[in-house]
Amino acid sequence: MSARLRADLAAALTTAMRARDRAAVAAVRSALAAVANAEAVPVEQGRAAGAIGSAALGAGAADVARRELTDAEVLALVTAEVDERMAAAAVMTGHGRADEAQRLHAEADALRAVLATHG
């Protein structure tokens, strides 16, 4: 994964938390969660839950290394987070929810600020 982008997201989260910027905190946490979810390894389909016969023994015996995302994949995920917020803001505006649309725009702006350093 792009260590630089992840570090920038973590720094943006710390800054937003110190500033008590709820919109930025929500957006950056969501982006970090999206990256973490994308790095997760899919669960095997053939294993039955609670099957003792095929169980791994010892602490961490069943752990699997997480995927490592490329810089382009991480940028695409964070860009998708921005796009989702902009689309949702448009829907909220159409429904007369300007307050919700404004919050979504603020979240998108917070993510754009992080992405601006990686253009």
C-alpha cells in the first residue's frame, strides 16, 4: 500500500480531530476503513465454521498476510470516496436537504485536500 498516502490520511485524521472538524474526521476515517477493507484477504469458501479437524493450532496459526495495494489502487479508493460523497450531496440537494449536502461537500473537500498532495 502507499505508505505515504496512508501516512497523510493518518496525519489528516489527527489534525481534524484536534480541530474538532467532524466532517473531516468522518471522511478520513471512512477512507482509511475503505483502504483497510480492500487490503483484507477473502475468506476461503470451502472451510466450515467450527470444523475442528481442519483447525489451525496455536495463536496466529491461521493468520494470513494482508494484500498490499498499489499507489494507484489507494488513490482510486480515496477518489471513489470523494465521488460517492459528491453524488450523495447532489441527491440530498435534490431532496431539499441542504444541510446534509453541505456536510457531504465538507467531507469531500477534506479528502480532496489529502489527495491534492498526491496529484
